[in-house]
Amino acid sequence: MNEFDTPIFIKSYDLYKLFYSFRTLVPKNDRYTIWQRCENLMLDIIDGILYASQISKIEKLPILEKTSMKLSLLRVFVRLMKDTKAIDNKKYVSLETIIDEIGRQLGGWIKSTKG
């Protein structure tokens, strides 16, 4: 199994694809502010997951914790997008469901790394 086959990588990849599919539905004035911030966070999360899968256990923990923090920020910004009506409730729920799953997987990875 390589780093592209891990469930957490697949989930984060799917999250980005889903998010990207909503791009044209988001009002233009939001697309270059909060949307862009969410997109960058998602790319950072994918980057962190791939990087952590390549390095030694000792180096892994700080990368995973930083990635977890970015996931928390993403959760707040996606909720803010819903609350400001940049995305509707249905899109919010679909994104949040995947974010929750990534959070559980990331939490488990952090716990096993600390182990």
C-alpha cells in the first residue's frame, strides 16, 4: 500500500474534489475570500497527510498536529460559509460529513503515533 491508497488520503482527496465541484455555485464575491481560504486549507491538509506518510515516526507528530489544527480551521470556515449563505445547508452537510471522517482518522493517527 502506498501513501495514495490510505483511507485518510482518499477522504481528503474526495473532500477537495467535492468542494471544487461547488466552485461555480459560490457567489463571486465569496470565491476570492473565504472560498480561497478553505481551498488553501484543504490543499495544506492533503500536503500534511502526504508528508506525514513519508517521514519517520519521530518527525510525524508535529506534522499531524499542525494538519489537525488546519482541519479545525477548515471546519470553522466551512461553517462560516454556510452561515453567510455562500453555500447552502445541503452542501455544508456533505462537506462537514467528510471533514468529520478525516478528523476521526487524523485523531487515530495522532494517537497511534504518540502510542
